[in-house]
Amino acid sequence: MKHILKLLLWLPALLWYRVIWGFSAQTAAVSGDLSDRLLWRLMALVSPAFAGADAVTQNAAVELLSFFERKAAHMFLYFVLILLLWLALLPLIRSKRHQIPLAAVLCAVLAGLDEYHQTFIPGRSGELRDVCVDLAGAAVAVALVTLLLWAARWRKDDRRSSAGWLPLALCALLTAIIAVVPVSFSELPAFVWAVERFVPEFPALDGAAQSALLAALSPILRETLFPAACGLLGACGVLSAALAIRKPLSAAGAALGLSLALSSLPALLWQLPLPPAAILVAVGWAVGILLWLISLASTGIFPNAASSSP
């Protein structure tokens, strides 16, 4: 029975990599069209400014964010993959010092294999840069689980403190700043550079048209960042609850409730669509719970794992 369980734990990682492989098997035209259509729908959902903008501004917003969307997708896919690989390795390897490096090596090999696979797809290419982006997503996952392992040791020693709520408080402050403080992105040099770099039509515009486009894109970017910050808020809620509340079920419920409440206030103040913010909070919370479960699993859910290991 134990051997069957060990084999079954590899199934989620294999299925997830099959999803990654399927995305890589798409031609450049199909992949780009799918990515742009998805981004267009998401922005229409989360940004009233995007939904009410003219076609030129909407196209420019999609072109601006498309590059970052694709790199974020790379990071997310391998963020999840290394977690699933780590979970599969838990009953096989006792030492955490060996689990993490082996999961990282497997993830790097699979990322390289996926990029090599893309060299056979029309319009696609294998990029070392994309392998680095993939591994950056994996590194973020490892760092967060390591942080939760530290939280688990903190809880084990019964060292609860109100300071445990600090990650949630800081993330709530960031979310409120994005939603409430009147910052114009058009005045930020990094924003102007990104528009020049990723919007092909921008350099051909005259000065007045460039200023008008920057001004139109600024609220769209702000409204797009807000639900993303809400997702981070949900994940930080789990971390804070893991540090401050001893009972896991109570901590999970408190994390979700507080994150939803803290995201709804700036959304209501700024008259932003609340459902997308709540959905992103729930997604962030779910990712945080997955990380927490893996950290708890690695601290003893497989006490007899790798019993034959030296």
C-alpha cells in the first residue's frame, strides 16, 4: 500500500508537466492569440478604465502587459511544478537538505527539456532566459515553503506573537496604497520605458499623442495591479495566520476572512469591481494553503518515509 501511495504522489506532477508540455506544443501564432485573448478578457473584468477605453488604448494596454503576463505564466507553472515534485519526494527522501536540491534539479531538467521541445514547434524557440524565468518561479515557491517551515517550528515551540500578523498588515498597506493613493504611473520613468519598449506604435506618435496615451494607460495599470495585490494579500494572510494562530483550521479560516475584508475596503472606496478582487484573494489563499500543507507534510506527515535511507 505504501508503494502505491508513493507512486500516486507522482501523478499530480506528471499531469501538471503534461499541461506545460501542451502549452509549449502550440505554435507561436496560436500561443500569442490565446495569451492576448485571455489577457483582454481579464483586463475587461478587473479594470473599468480598460473596459471604457477606445480600441487604440486597449490594444496598447494588451501589448504593454502581454510580455509580463507570459513571463508570469512561466513562473506560475514552475512555481506549482516544484511544489508537486517536492510533494512526490517527501515519502522517498527523509532529509529536507536533499529534498529541496533534488526537486530543484528535476525542475531545472524539465524546464530545459521543455525549452528544447519548443525548438521543434513552428515560430517557437528555446530560450535560456525562459529557463531562468521558470526557475525563478520555482525559487519563489521554495523560499515561501521555507518561510512556512520556519513558521511551523515557531508554532511547535508555542511562540505565538502578535508580530505574526505583520506580513498581512504590510500587504494590506500595499494594497491600500495601490487602490487609494493618487499615483500617476505616467510620471514614472520605468513605466514610460516599458510603454516605449512593448508598444510598437508609441515611438511613431507625436509628443501630445504620447502624453495622452500614457495618461490613458496609467489608470488601467493601476486597476490591474490592485487584484494582483489582492492575490498577494490572500497568500500573506495564510502566512500570518500560520505564525499567529495555533489551530490550522482556525488559522485558515481567519486568513481567508481577514484577507477578504482587507481587500474589500479599498475596492469599495475606489469603486473597483469587488468580485475579481475577492477571486484573486481566494486564489492567493489557496496557493498559501497548498504551500502550508506541503510545509506541514515535510515536518512529519510521512514519519516512516525513506526508512531505508541511511
